[in-house]
Amino acid sequence: MRDRIIVISRNGKSTIITGWRAWLLGIAAIVAAWLLMALVVFVWAGVAVTLGLAFVLVFPALIVAALFWTCLSRKPR
């Protein structure tokens, strides 16, 4: 099995992380990326459900209100 090596360069200085610390840093990075993606998915799903529910409830109410408005606002002939 190959050794895991992570190289971090900052301000012209390189730091090499090897062994169990590299594995731990890699696992932490993967878990953080998964949590960030899950957060984005949950937010998008929440927005989609909220907008969908608003459209399902608001549009029929607007249509019914428009029908009542047209029926009540007609002038008798």
C-alpha cells in the first residue's frame, strides 16, 4: 500500500504531511465535503418544497379570486 502524502504550500513554504496524519486529514476533508454537499442539497430541497407548496396554494386561490372578481364586477345588461 502506498503512503499518503499531502503537501501544503503557503507563502512560499511547503509543509509535507505523511502517515496517519495525512490519512486523518484526508478523511476529515472528505467528511467536510460531504457535509457541505448535504447542506446544499437540503437547502435546495427546502426551497423547492416551499416554492412548490406556495404555487400549489397561491395560484388556485388567485384563479378563484379572479373568477369571483369578474363575476361580481360585471355590469347588468
